[in-house]
Amino acid sequence: MYKKFKWFIKYYKKYYIIGVIFLLLSDIVSLFLPYIIGKLIDLIYNNSIDLNNFIKIISFTIFVVILKYFLAMGWSYNVFKASGSIEYLARNKLMRKFLNQSQEFFEKNSTGSLMGKSTNDISQISIMAGYGTLALIDSTILPFSIILVMIFTIDLRLTLLSILPLPFIAIIYFKIGDKIYDKSKKVNQSFDRLNDSVLEDAEGIRLIRVFNIVENRRKIFYKNADELATNNIILAKYQALLAPVERIITSLTFIIAIGFGSYLMRLGKISIGQIVSFTYYLNMLVWPMYALGDFINLKEQASAAMDRIDETLNYKEEIKNTDNKKSVNLPLNIEFDNHNFKYPSSKENILNEINLSIKNSKSLGILGKTSSGKTTLIKQILDLYKVDKSDIYFNDDISSDISFKSFKENLGYVPQENMIFSDTLRNNILFAKEDASDEELNFAIEIADFNKDIADFPEGLETITGEKGVSLSGGQKQRLSIARAVLKNPEILILDDAMSAVDANTEKNIITNLNKYRSNKTTIIVAHRISQVQNCDEIIVLEDGKIVEKGNHYELMKNDKWYKKQYENQILGDMYD
């Protein structure tokens, strides 16, 4: 068990050492109370106590209680400070891990699973690190201390006979513990699936309503919720077995203690005060038994959670520290020299023999049918997949020798799926450059032709977008994303099908603004509509991952190929529209 949790315990070893010392002292002090009470009862029963001794005993008892209170404060502060810090540390470690992973990692791990690990699993570990530490110490050291005191201050035979049933608690607990571990893993997996379902519904609520599949999605949600509830109930059944075992066996110890203790008292072997002290000590033994059950329960749940978190933390980091790599030199030219690429999960290449030069201050248009490799080509520039990049050059340097941190400082990117935060329009745009002036902000909004829409919102730039931008239309999301990307005035701007949801007039305004204000910058536009790229300095057409056409608009129109036919079809379609 220690091996699983040692990575975070070592960070807060000081707090644990101090906390455990205070806890042990608190437990030792607790052992005085039954003895004092027993002695006081014997003195009263034998009528051999005066007022002065009575006051001394009561005063000492009060002192012990107060001392125990302060010791409890000491261990509580240190142990739970450590557990809270561990929760913070674990979440930070997970977040750093997420940020240092490639696209492949996020394709293999669902959002719901990552959220579950970041919330539910870490909370279970935090509880184990706090209350679990208390339960561990009090279920191991405390009972042996109590038993030793009972043996040496009361009676050996009475002690051994009374505690005879207690080992059965440990045996049963360890049997049930394995079941709790297995069921905890199933609960966590069900929690992940429910998380995914809720996220999908929240993000796709408009589509769900448009296609009238609310009832279908409700059934899926109920199925996942029922599965989680069922697994929780099964887990609760095993957990519920612990309490009756504790009560039955501890009750049996009391019956033995009172019965045999009364017999010994009749024989004059022990006094009535010792019987009271013994009963008090037995009562103190009940807590360690409960603590043992809690510890095993928490240990198995936290162990299952730790296995899931370790699976992520042990995942190979794809984004390495690039401090020793070269910074990007501007102006920047990007060149593909017979580049091939396939996804880690694919058997065949998605890109084949790509030869392409992206010149500084020039614009490039990328066209092609669906699944022709357009976005995949963009992902090569963005370094989203860690594969051999020896045939991609940034100026004269192989791309793998370049610090992508410095490259991305000069990059603006609008993906197909717009990432809108549940915040104001202003903060969503400022995400790219938080210290931008109002003048820069308004200029970016103007380039994205988003100013008219903002003026129509009652709160203007302070309008809350809602979860995933639920209050915005598809076109508004795209223009917000474009404004965010151009705000930092990047050397390279990549628009990946970023105007698919805007009307023709808005598209024309955006293209005109980009051509006007980015004439000395590099712009790459991936599109389906030729109108978005026809003014680019160079246009390429992809088919099955290969460049089948290359040139500017006028050069491509001379060839009776896909570009010309597509252009004529789109012009004809626009005329009918």
C-alpha cells in the first residue's frame, strides 16, 4: 500500500510526523482517564476519600481532558493540512500531465474519465490521506496499547478472554476488503460514463432538440445513472457488512467482560473500580475496530482510485521541456519535404509525399474533399502528434530541433471545433492576450466582423456565453474564435474551416479584412468554399492525402480538374441561392 501513496506522502512527511506524534500522545493521555475513574470509584465505594483528594483527582482529570483537546487540535491540524495539500498537489500533477500530452492521449482518454480522475478519485485519495491516517494509527497502535494497560492494571485472564473474539473482525474485514476494491473500480468507471453522458448532453443540447432525440438521450442518461446507482448499491452492501460484524463481536466482548469480570470480583480478584475501568477500556477498543473497518474500506477505494491516477501519471509525456531547443527565427518559412504521416491507430498513411513550401508573408489555401487530409496537414504544423518530423523544416532547421513553445508564441489558430468558455465575450476573446488594450480588442473584433453582433447583445462584450457558448450561434462562435486568434497579431494565422457557419457577406468581409490587415503576415486557410481561398497567393488541393493541384486561382482555373469544376459548381450554387 505504501508504494502506491509514497509519492505524495514524502512531500508532506514533516506534517505527518508531527501529526502522528500528537495523535500518539493524545492516545496515551486517553489511557489515563479509565484508570483515574476506576480509582475514584474504588475510593468512593470504600469510603476512603476526603475532599482534598477528591479535588486533586477531579482537577487532574480536567487537566487530562484539556491536554487531550489541545493534542487533538495538533494532530488534526497537521494530518488534515497534509491531506488538503495532497489533494492540491495531486490535481496540479494531473493538470501538468494533461498539458504535456499530445493529441493521441486525449483521443484515448475521454473527457469524463479525466474529469472523474481529477475530482472523484483525488477526493478519495485525500480522504485516505487524512481520515485514513487517523484510522490506520488508531486501529493498529491504540488497541495494543489499551490491551497492555488492561493486562498490567487489571487482570491478564479477563483481558485475554474478553479480546478473544476481536481477531475475527480483522479476518472478515480483509476478506471483504478485496470485494470493496473491485466494486470501487466499477463505481469509478460508471462515474466516468455518466460524466461523459452529461458533458455530451450539455454541449449538444441544441442538436439534441433539433433532431428531437431528447427522449433517447434521457434514456442513455438514465441507463448510465442506473448503472452508477447499481454499482454504488453493490459497493454499499459490502461496506454495510462491516458495521454488523463490528457490533456483534464487540457486544460479545462486553458480555464476556461483564460476566467473567463479575465472577472475578466475587472471588475478590478485582475491585468494582477495576470492572468500571475495564469496561471503559473495552469501550475504547470499539473505536479501533470501527477505525479498522473504515481504514480497509478507504484503503481499497483509494487504492482503486490511485491505480487509475497512476495510469495517467505514468503515461509517457509527449511534450518535453524545450529549453535546450532553438527558438523560432523570424521571418519564418515552413517546408514539407516528401512528408508522410499516419495516425498511431492507423495502418495506412493519411498524408503521402507532401512537398510544400509555406513562405513568409504569403497566404496559403488548402482545399479538398472530406477526409482528404486537410486538417491532418495542419496538425503537422501544430505538432499535435509526436512522430518523425525530420522532413519538416522551419527555415533551415528540422522542426524537431525547434522549441514549439517559441513557435506557438507566434501562432494564431482557429480549429474546426470552437472552444468557448462559460465567461463573458470579452474574456473569451482576451484569452489569447489578456493584457490587450481596448483598441486592440476592438480591432480584432472588427477584423472578425463580429462588432455588429456584439452591439445586438444587451450586455455587449459583458454578455455571458454559457457552457460551451450555448447562447451563441455557430457563426458567432466562429467569429469569436477568429477575433481571439487575430488579437495577438500572430506571424502565422491558421483558420481550419473557420468560416463554414457564416453567411457569404460576412465571409467576404472577414476575407477582405484579413487580406488588408495581414498582408505582411502568413495566413493559412483550410476551407470547403473556394471563395474563402481564391485570393490566396497559393492554393493546394488534397486528395487521399496527396497534393493533386497547386497554384494560384488563375493557374488552377486553366486546368480542367477538381478545383475548376468545384469553383463552377459553387458559383452556380451561389447564383441559385
